[in-house]
Amino acid sequence: MRLSLTFGGSVLLCAAALCIALTGPVATSGGSAHAGGTLEERKLPMRFTWVACQPNCRGWVGAVGIVTADTPREFDEFARTRQLGGAAVVLDSSGGSVNDAIALGRRWRNLGMLTTVGTSFDPRNGDRAGVVPQAYCESMCVFLLLAGKVRYVPDGAHVRVHQIWMGDRADDARAASYSAQDLMIVERDIGRLAKYTFDMGGTGDLLSLALSVPPWEDLRELSPAELRLTNLITTDAVAEVFSPNDSNANAAVADASAKIQDRLTSEIAGAEKPLPAPKSTKTAEAAVLPTGGVAAADRK
């Protein structure tokens, strides 16, 4: 799948609903997790980071970028040395491959993982770690969000949907030509996506909303009511996703929100500028045509 990106909206920094306050040091593995830098990273192949915190939080997985054919394998490698059962995944992604995202989502559900949208805040000067809700989950990322056993979408996050399309023709979809093989690939992947949606507890409304938006239109941002209609939200309690080890972490959320917002409002607001659409990302199962061409179903 492929995404066409449009950016906008106000910046909401570490609202009490999502900023996770931690006492003690925070360690990140697999690369540093931070808020502003993900603007470009979310258009690159997905990478995973582990934010470990002591003593009042178990930690979480940051998943930033586009799902490619390598992503499921890379997640397996990332998970091999970690106990990720029941852990939270914080998503900031512009989508990616249909079938590889489905494979990754099924891995997350098998691990009983929990999902939300945001970018991890890399603590500096002794500040507590947290998650900035101003992030984007678009196209196939929405179906990764659906993979969570528990799903939370904070105020300030953007969840956007779009149609499946041929990635190599999505930029000028109406002018392109299509073969019967192309249509077969698209319809096959829609069927796989429909089965996955229902397996994950999503509704037909999610498929209806996504498949109604052609690639020559802007992505459709889901309203709070639509997030509930589609079952993308299962809880309004952030503690159900981040599972703090004791009640002190919950009490510290509001305190950390104020500290981080005071220091970062101007910094992040300046970073959140409209970005151009990323290049097409192909599905894993590209079909070789009789002429030697390659077709793949993507989401724009």
C-alpha cells in the first residue's frame, strides 16, 4: 500500500491523556526515540525502538515509518531478545505494504500487544519520558493500530484512511491503464484485508470508509465518532495501554505534561510543517505479467 500525505492541525503536546511520566532513567535501544525527528523517519522503512523506563513503567515499542517486505522479519529480530507479550506499540507511520502490514499485525495480536498513536519523547536534562500525541497513522498503519488487543487514540493524533491502489500508477491513477491481472491483485488484497479487519475486531465501516476514498483525493481523517464506529478505539484510559507498574506513574502524568509542554511547545510547533507525499511502496506479492512488467497493489 502507498500513502498520499497531507499534514495539518494544531499541535497538542503531551496532554495528560497520553504523556507517560516516569521517574528515574530511561534507556532506548535500537536507536533514540524522539518527537521532532520522526517527521522524516515516518517516510522511511519502519524501524522499532524500545523505550525502557524505571521504576514506574514497563516501557513500550516505538514503531516509526513505512511497512516494507522486510518489516515483519525485522520485527521478529527485534522481538527475539525482548519480552514483548502485552507491551504497548506507539505508531507514527504513513502505511506501506498491504500484505506485510497484515502479517505484522497478526504477530502483534498473537503477542497480545496494545496499540496507540504518537511519538516517543526522548528525555533530556533529567526530564521524564513520555509520548507526544501529535503523530500520524495513515493507510495501512490504521490496520496496524487495529491489531492491538487494546487500542487508544489520543487527542491530537491523526488517523487517516485511503483506498488500495496500484502503487506504480497511484500518482496519476485516472490516466493510467490497467490489466485484468492488476484488478485481480487489488481484489485479492482487499479480500485479505477484509478478513484481517474482522479477525482483529474491526467493523465493516472501516473498510467502507477506506475503500470510498480514491487515490486522487486527500486521505480522509477519521473523526472521534468514526474511530469508535470502526472499533479503532477500545479504551479512553491511557493506563490500559501503557500498564504502569504502580499507581505513582498515573499520578505523575499531569505533572510531566506541564513540564514537557512548557519546554517543547515552540520547538515541536516549528517542526510540524506540511510534508510532500512519499514515494510509492509496493506490496510483497508483486505479480510478473506476461510482458515482463510488474504489478503490485498498494495503498495511496
